[in-house]
Amino acid sequence: MTKKDDRPLRYNDDGNVHMDFHVATNTTIDFIIERFGMEAMDQIFERVGKDVYANLREHLMNGNSAELVKHWRHFFDRENAEYSIEITDDAIILIVNKCTAYEHVQKTAPKISKFFCDQTIKTNAALAEGTPFTIDTEITAPGSCRQIIRRRT
């Protein structure tokens, strides 16, 4: 029998990515905030981190950050993003130099929501909440960020 923590990565779709998904997300973020407020959007991002990514969260709860790294590599490779991942004794550092989602929205949508990157910041925070890890997300420039996983002390 396979332990829950040994299951394969759940989020590993190999089909084509329809980049307009990111445009729809961008529009939806502003719609929800305008209609229901920031608190509602924050609750949605929290549910994404805890419920949509439940499998990744379970791995983190069990002290395994490798699945999140695998997830990052899969999706950033799939979307042809410019990124790097450095694994040290103290941290795992994801540096996104060119987020293709951000870039596509910038080219396609009338405007980028000023809350577009909150989906990463707040989802990461919810994903790590109550686990042995923190995930700090810093926006370094438009379409660029640094995400750092560390063990809590």
C-alpha cells in the first residue's frame, strides 16, 4: 500500500496551457474585489491554498517540501517561464525572472489587476499555514518575484 505522502504529484497536467486562463483570473480578481471586497478575495485565495492544493499542503504538513518544488518546476517549465530554483541547507529559493502569466495578461487584458500577484502571495501563505514551513513571497518587479520556503524555527 502506498502512503499518502508517496502519491505522485497530483497537479501534473501535460496538455496545452490556455494562457487566457490567466486573463480570466485577472478579470475575476477585480470583479470579486469590486463586488464583495478584499476580504472575500482573501478567503478565496486561502481556500485555493488549503483546498485546491490540498495534496501539496499535505506533503508540507508531513515535512516534505520536495513536492512543492516539483510542482513549481512542472508549471514554470510548462508555461516557459524564466525562473531558477536554488536549494540550500536553510531554504529553497524560487526566483521568477519572467512570469509568463503576468506577461500574457499585460499583453492581452486592458489592465493588470493591482492584486494579480496576491494569488501567489496569499495562496502560498495559506499553503504553508500550520505546516513546518513558511513561504515568503516578494514581488521584485512587475512579473518577477522571489519565493522562499524555510523551515519554521
